[in-house]
Amino acid sequence: MEIACIVEGDGEEEALPVLLRRVIGEVDPQFAWTAVLHPPIRRPKDRLYQRDSLVQVVEIAARQFTGRGAILVLIDADDKCPAS
């Protein structure tokens, strides 16, 4: 399985591979080392909160897949509710 990620900054980009390997390893340890992690796509936080911009970057991420895949959007929501 392929995993594409959308992040907002340096910290999220640096932490992402370790975070994903740990989470995937808890679910299926064998899968943690066979998953294909695409390089993260970075976008500023304000663009990730805009629906049209988010849809656009998700479509860009989806085009990276050659087979089955998943997309993770990682937003540091210090001061805002990510659900809204």
C-alpha cells in the first residue's frame, strides 16, 4: 500500500516517517516496512483550512498512487479546531 501525506511545516514533515512507522507497526508490524511512503506535500496552514485548496492538494496526492493508497493530512491545530 502507498501512503501520501499532506503537512503544513518542517516539524510535521520531519516527524512524519517515524510517526507513520510507529502507528503502522502497532497495527501490523510486517506492513510497517513494506508500505511505500511518498514524500510529503507541504502547504501553509491557512491553505489547508480552505476547502478548495485542500481538495486540490488531496487530488495532487492521489495522483501519486500506482495502486491502492491512503492519504493522511497532518495539521498542527494549536489555535483552531481542525474539524471546522
